[in-house]
Amino acid sequence: MWEQTVARLRQSGQPFAALPAWYDVDELQDLIRLRDELDQIPESEPVWEPLREAIRRALPPAHGGS
């Protein structure tokens, strides 16, 4: 299934990124953790910006360097 999805994305020219195996984001604390980790990725990697924006809309701003 994963291989088919990747092949279809490549064929369509859609940009995508694959995350390494990670933790589930099921709870508010998980989402906060994800936000804080994404804030550490350089903004020069724009593939992450849609996810960053979605999390910014869902959560209040991070407080004082996590």
C-alpha cells in the first residue's frame, strides 16, 4: 500500500515528505510536542509549512522556548 501511494504521488508530481517512524499524535500534549519539534526544523524546508500552519491555527503560540 505504501509503495503504491508513493508511486502515485511521484507520477502525479505532487510534493510529499515521509516522516520516520514516530509517536502517535492522539492527545493535546502530543500535538504540543509535535508543534515544538516542527519549530526546530529550518523554515528553509517549506514542505513542513502547511502542517506548521495547521498546528498554529489549532494551538496557542508556544511559550518561552520549549
